[in-house]
Amino acid sequence: MSKQTINLGTAPTGVGGDTPRSAFTKAQSNIDELYAALGASGNPSTLPSALPVAQGGTGGATQAAARTGLGLGSAAAADIVGLMSSGAIIETGSSATGTWTKFADGTMITQNRGTLGVNITTAYGALFYGVQSALALPQTFAGDLPKLWLSVSGGPVAALWIGRQTVVTAASTGAFIVMAPSSLPNAAMTIDIVAIGRWKA
């Protein structure tokens, strides 16, 4: 409803203006509309102790209640680091297989680092290679398969090459191969794995 304006008539006596009843009817209608907009309920109408979020308020009469009503957690804003299930913006964690970082937009980055023994004994031209079976990722990705980066260091020789053999899955690296210029039975080396994808589709 548009605001109902009382016609005050001509000064100083108000000639030609609204009658007292008409004026109070307009005023009452304006007040009723304001009460309804502020979430008043019952008969007689009672204003809420805190303006509801739907009416542009915080939904709480205290700071704690207002934060709860606005979904802000325990801080004045959403927690920066915490659990996604609690409304945090960033979540970090670790498991036996590595670490992960989740972001509120659905992006997730996982990292694995481990020392493995790879049998690099199969001849391939002038080189030798060994196959490492798939390793579990620290978290399972959702939606499209993640992008994967592999690197190798700390092996028994300076020259080592690494690459995927099978396709990465939502939960594992897929098998990969390590190549060297010489045969290296059970060669110990450090493998670093970074996967980037989505934790929610």
C-alpha cells in the first residue's frame, strides 16, 4: 500500500482538509502497514523483540543471537578457516595419505608426499622404467576428475622422470611410471603429488 497522506487543509484553520476520523483512519492504516512489515503478530499486534531477517533485521536481540540468525558462526563474519559444514570459507585437514584445502566456491587442492620404493628394471630403449600402482588421494573429488601433477626427487640417480600411466580417478592418482637411465631395483625416492578439482559438484 502507498503511504496515505493526511490532507491538513488550508492554514491556519484546516478548512477543506480531512475530518478527524478520515485523518486517523489514514494514520491507522499507515501504522498497521509498518507493524506488518516489521513482523508484528497476534491481535492486538505485537512487535517482535528482534526484527526478523526476512524483514531486513538480524533475527536476534543479542549479538550472539544476531550472528546465529545471520549464519555468521561465532565471529562477526563467517569463520575464515573451519569446517565447510559449519559455514567456514576455507577448510584444511590431513590424513595418513596427505593434506587438503577446501574453498567455499567448491575448489579443492590435495597434496601427497611420500618415499616409495619403485622397481625401475624394465628396459625401454636406452632407458628403464618401473610402474607404481595408484595411490589414494587424501580426499575424494566430486564432479569432473581432478587435474594431477607429479614430481620425483631424492632418488639414487640425478635423472629421474615420472608420468601417469592410467587415468586419475576421483579418489586415486591412477598408476604412474618412473624412468631412469639405468636399472634401479627397489629404488627409494620422494614422490610429490598435487591434485586440483572440486569437493562439491
